[in-house]
Amino acid sequence: MGSLSIWHWLIVLLIVVLVFGTKKLKNMGGDVGGAVNEFKKAMKDGQISDETDKKGTTVEGEVTEKTKN
């Protein structure tokens, strides 16, 4: 039960390509890459908005409650 060899990985890759097809894999790769970029952007924007509000003052745990009219 050692580590998988290159032949095992090639067989797994072949099966994945046969099941999903190359076009579907390409689309999934693009979707995953886009999701990672959006996540990084959101994390960066979240850090900036958590540290300061629009007036430049520090905001710590401010909670607002929405009420229905």
C-alpha cells in the first residue's frame, strides 16, 4: 500500500477525462479559478471595510438591525 505511481495517476486522469470530457473539464477549471479570484478579492475588500468605515474611523463589531415597515 505504498504511494501511487505515475501510472496510477495517468489511469485516474484518463477515467476523469472519459467521464467529464475535455470541454467540461476546461469549463470547470475556469470556474474554479474565477471562484478563487473572487474569494481573494472579497477577502481583501472585507479586510479593508472591517478596519475602517467611509469616514476613516475604526469600526469594531457595529451591528445594525433592519426593521420591516
